[in-house]
Amino acid sequence: MRADALRMLGCLRIATVRQIAQVITAEDADGRSYVRRAMKKLAELGLAETNGKVGKHPIWNLTSAGQKALADGNELPSRPKAGTGAKVVRAGFGPHGVAVTDMILAYSGRNHLTDWQVEVNHAIKKIGLSFNTDAVLAAPTKSSEVRLFELDNGSMSQARLAKEVWDYERYAGHRAWEGARGTIGRTYPFWQRHRYTRSKTFPRLHVVLAGKEEHLLDNRLQALAADVKGIAVAVWVNTLPRLQRGEPWYEIGVDDPDRRPQRYPEPAGR
């Protein structure tokens, strides 16, 4: 039980007792009391801690010692830059992180947790673009190696949400030169050469809306679809309640690599 809780926190960084019990106890059982005792023991061992709450529920994260224990036991793939999640909770982003964990569990349940990474940075220094993707799932297909996930917990404006989605098209559309200085050379998609080198198409973006009453989430979904109309990357959107009920996604953007160069011209030769 304690080892399973450590692995879950190592993957997802933060979670509540309810979420941990959802993963490591039988599907038809309520194991929260058992999990509370296990987490208390991990805290006594210095492997896990709480730094805040969502409502009345403590938010758990690993300590540095807990991360080291996982690494030493080869329990997870090496992720040297991964944080414990403590700073996120202390900074007031605990509810958002807990909602991200709910999104992950709604999408894949207790399966494939080690295939997720949270707070994954995407940056192109040359154009001053940098943003963190809430969660990335390693799910190799014939055309793409990952799926990208953004969780809006109802705390940002509609305009800012739309901008975050458009940033993905900007990232996908950037091209860089290849070839020695002074030669003709050619351009290539930055993301395909430097980030997702085994992908033929730019990864699909999944946007999940949460944090509000369901009818307001439906309104927000429709507004987002209007705000990103014509975007040239694949975007699917859903609300967290619908996702938890297993209802289908809405496609609001289609991958179109031939159209992206029209919006993001090739850089001048060197």
C-alpha cells in the first residue's frame, strides 16, 4: 500500500487521500481510512508530507527523501528535474494540481500512471515562447508519441484560456534552419527535430474544463470553440464531469501542417 502511494505521488506529484484510494484500493471498496493510515506512516518516515488543503482535505506530496527512495528503487523512469509538488501547493496552486490529478484519473484510471508527466515545459527561446503543459501522456501511435493535456480550473479569463491554446499552434508552426552557416540549407519544424522526434504529426492537445457548475462549463466550452476556430493543430475539449462519466470529446481544432507555414513564415536564411 505505502509503496503504491509513493509511486502515485512520484508520477502525479500531488493528490488527496480520495485520489490515492481511487488508484490503489479495489474498485468497489472505499479504502480512504486505510490510505490515511498509510500516508501518516509515510509522513513519520519522512517520505511524504502535506503543505496545504483543498477544502478540508490535505494535499499530499513526496519529500525529497521520498523521491530519492523511488529513484533508488528504480520504481519510476528517471526524471531529474521533477519537483516534489510542495512549492506548487505552497504557492496556492494546490486546487489546480488536484484537478489535474482528477483529469488524469478520469482519462486513464489506475492504468499507465508511470506514462504521465506533469508540468512539462515547452519553450522556443528564439521567439520568446515558453509555457508549461499540465500533463503529457506517453501514448505512442503510428503518427505521434504523446498526447498533451491542459486543465482549466475556471480561474482564468476566457481570453487567456484561448491564448494558451493558440500558443500550441505557435509552437507547432515555428521552423528553424538546418545547414552550415553560409549555405542554402533548409527549414524544419522545431518541435519535430528538438522535442517529439519520433512523431510524424504534432501531438493532439486535450483541453479539460473544470472548477465551475456544469452548465457554465458547457458555455465555456462553446466559447473556447469559437475563440480557436480555424486553429491548425488538433484540439479536443471536454469538461471534467463529462470526462468522468466517459462521455465523448469535442473536436474543435484539426491538425493542418500545410496551413501553419502561411501563419508562421520561414525564418530568413543565415
